[in-house]
Amino acid sequence: MKRALIVLTVLQIFASGSLCAQNTASGGRVLKTLRPDHPRLLLLKGEENALLRQIHKYPQWQAVHKLIIEECDQMLELAPVEHVKIGKRLLDKSRECLRRVFMLSYAYRTTGQQKYLTRAEKELLAVAAFEDWNPTHFLDVAEMTMAVAIGYDWLFEKLSDQTRSRLREAILTKGIEPSMDKKYNWFLSAEHNWNQVCNAGITFGALAIAEHEPALAELLVKRAVESVPKAMLPSYKPDGAYPEGFSYWGYGTSFNVLLISTLQKALGTDFGLSTSEGFLKTGAFMQHLVGPTGLAHNWGDSGLKEGLTPALFWFAQKNQDPSLLWSQKALLSAPGKGEVKNRILPALLIWGTQTELSAVHAPANRFWAGQGPSPVALMRSSWEKPEAVFVGVKAGSPAVNHAHMDVGSFVMDALGERWAMDFGMQDYNSLESKGVDLWNRSQDSQRWQVFRLNNLAHNVISFDGQLTNVKGYAKIDAAAGDGQNIMVTTVLSELYQDQVKAVSRGLGIFEQRYVVVRDEIECGQKQTLMRWNMLTAAHVRIVDGKTVELSQNGKKMMLIFDTRTPITIKTWPTSPQHDYDAPNPGTVFVGFEAELPAGSRHSFNAYLSESGEVPAVKPLAEWPVKPLK
């Protein structure tokens, strides 16, 4: 009955004429340019030859290829994934299925060995037999649909008719049909990663079985092309700064690239998606987001460590900018065994087939800044030196998806160590299983009681222990990105509405050696207790009333405060405050407190200096910065 209703819906759409022609080269319907044969997703028939030539040409590609093949050999004896949820999610099983099927299918196509085909088919039939793919958490459906679509398409010629039929039925009934149910398809109007991931997964499924379900495929491709810009425009406009941060760039953007890439291969067009404002600039955002330590500026719900990032190879080729792969080239030289946990790792080899690694040189710019929902500025003293100074500054709003109360926060690397850090995310299930109202972003939500998420756990200013204003927003107001001094300024006043009258922060690398954080405060009609906070994993020793010594791994960094306002340097523990908070071993907060009288104005300079020397710093109004659009 449900299947009949879906077909009827599609027929009604065609009959009403609402399924209009797309902007294909021929001007015909979407599927007019569909490649009739398989495989048609990502890697066409015969394109393995160019990929293998690249593997033989470069030892770095050979190393990645070998990792995948060795991992597939380890998979041969593993039992297929089972329908076991963690909390409300089946997602880890969907992701593991995608990882296995993508790699096993790749291994078969590049080696021709039957054992990989047999094992992939076993995995595919197992998940096809699941009762469902958990549509109540639709990311699970999307990734499982993509997994089965890749296996079906890439192995099509060698699968039996019976297996093909079972896989088509699973894609249709467990993937596509739930995506047309209003109970589950709210992702179509989402402005974040759910839109990108879910549209990509369902479109893979639709294109894989398009010759059997042409009306559905036509509808679903059109739906994706109309829907995904709702996430792309707010996510990348104007400069490519992805609002959900490092880890979710790796998720949402990678699946967006998978969608664009497979549309291009299967239909000969991406319908202009790749030219969406800011999208092609986002590769530079991701590249600059990682410091010389190899650690990311991990604001919001982010992880910390960089790994091989397939989508960057697509951006490097699309922009004809090999320098986007500067840090990736180093990772390719000695890929760790953990890289095989990346479920889309074969895409790196697909998108990298035209990459000349000899052309990859250090980027020309040591500064990058972008506006948008989560503006960010990223600066460093050098790309080539592992001991270089790096500062990442985050503006924006706590109201953004996956954001924390971290507006104005920063991280800092130097001497090969991270001195100012961010906790990043806490595992969602650890909070949801304790009943935490995690996804409510209102001012009084329990979300902001989670220790790692509120402003008291970030490198920001707080007043009287109050939470910052959820609806407040700050941009990167001005910047100087050239010369010996790289710096930015941001007005943070909206974040402290009804707490103080005005707050501005300037941050920069001076003389390519010193990091300066300058804060200027204007108080309102009441006295307030200000806390200046910095999170570190270093050992902290308070030297005197203005100086702190930080030490780790045999290296030292001085944190020096300069102000006319009386301050008390302090440390605070990072121990959990609730039973649902994650532990934070080996970390401490350091900073100062200051009593600020009503109506008063204050300025505070904080320096991070290896030598203990500090440069003179002028008021923010005199910084040689220019407005950032």
C-alpha cells in the first residue's frame, strides 16, 4: 500500500507539471543524460586504470591503496554489522557498513579478486535484511543507503539477479520511501549537515537504481538539487567558513562533495551546486583551521586531530590549487593505520587521480578570515616550521547548530605544542542517556549547564559567572593579514547584553613571535566581577602578580598580563560538575579576576611569549587593521 502511494505521488507531480526540466546541457529532463551502464557513481567503468596508474606513479598513493587492501583482508573474517542501536542511533552501524562496502568494492575493482566481491555481497545482503535503517534518526538511513548504493552500482555486473533485486528493494523501501515521509524528511529544509548528508545518501540510492525507478530518480535528484542549497548558502557564504566547525566540515562538506561528484559522473552535470557562493573557498578554510601541531582549532562540537581528508583533494583539483594539500601531502608520506577508519577513504584516491604531488607547495598566505554564521580568523608565523606560532579566533553566536558559548575564544600553538586549547565536543549519547536536554539552544536550556559547552569552560571573558547571551552575535570586524604583525578585532558586546555596556577583543601575532590578546571593557550601571579564562594542558606556575609560567614536554611559555586595573591571577579546576559531564584530566584553567566598578572603563593585555619579552600594544582603535567585509 505504501509503495502504491509513493508511485501515485510521483505520477501526480509529473502530471501537474511541477517537475520541470533541469539545467542540463541538453535542456531535457534530469535523467536524459544518465549513464545507462554501471558503475555510474563516483568512479566510472574503466576509470580504475587512471587510478592504478597514479598508484604506481606515487609511493604515497601506493601506501594508501595498500592500507585499504590490507584492511579489506582483515574484514574478510568479520561478521556483518548487526541492527544494534546506541541510544536512538543506528549510525555507527551505518557508518561501518559504508566503510566496509566502499573499501571492499574498491578492492574488488582495483584487484579483481573474488574474495572482496564475496565479502562485500555478504555485508550488503545482511543490511538489506534489516527490518529498517532507523528512519527516526535519518542520518542512519542516509549513510546506509549510500553504502548499499555504492555496492550495488560498483559490483553490479558480478552480482546475481537475486542479489540485485534484494538490494534494489532495500534501497527503495528502507532508504528512498522513508525519505518521502514528512515524519522523517525534515532535513529537506535544514540549513546544516543533515541536509547535505541525507540528500547525498538518498541521491546515491536513486541514481543507483534509476533505470528501474526512473520517475522516483527524476524526482529525488530534482529534490536534492533544490534542497541542498538551503544548507550550502548559509554554510559557506560569503567566504567558505563552515559554521559547524572542523569535524562537521569533514561530515557535511564531504557528503556535499560526494553528492556533487556523483551527479557529475552519473549525469554529466552538478546543476551548478559547486558554484554556490563561498563553496569553492571552503577548502582554504579547512586547510588553515589546522595548526602546525596537526591539531585543529576545534571550536564547537569538534574533534581535534587532523587526518587524511578526501574532500580537500576534490577542492584542490576543482580550484587548480595544489597548495590546499600542503598538510595532506605530509600525512600521505606516512599514513597511519588509523586512516582506514575513514569510511570514505577510497574517495581520496578517486579525487586525487589528477594530483601532481610535486606541485604541492606551501600556501602563500599565513592569514585567513571568513564571515558567516560562525566567523573565524586563522593566522600563523610560518607554514614550513613545525614550531611556528598559530592562533585561531572564533566569533559568531551560541545559537548556531553545534555551537558552544565560545564567541571570542582562541587557541594557540607554538614550539610544537598547544598552549591555549579547547575541549571540543562531548559524546552525545553520554549526555542523552542521562536525560540531558542537549539540543535545546534557548538561553535557559540544560544544554548550557553541560560543563564543556558554556562560556566558563572557554577562553573568553565572563562577568559575575553569568552565561553569555545565546542570541548575541559577533563578526570579525577588522584585520591586518600581511607583514610582521597579523591581527584581528571583534566587538563582543551583544554576547554580554545586560551584563556590561561594551566588550571588544583584539588578537594577533606580533613580530611573528608574540601572541597578544587585548580586551577593552566598558561597564554598565553596576559593579561586576570579571573573569579572564584560558584552558591549557600545560603545567601552570604563578610567578608573580602579572606572570604565569606554562610548561609541557620540556618547553616553556610565559603568560603575562599588563593592565592598570588590579587583578588576581588564579587557576580553576576542570573537574566535572555533574554526573553527566565528561572528565577532563590533565587540564586546568588559568587567568585572572578583577572587580570592575560601575561606569568604569578598562583595558587588559595578555601576552603569550617564549622569551618573556612583550611588545608595546596600542588601544584597539589604533590597531592598523582594515574592516573585513
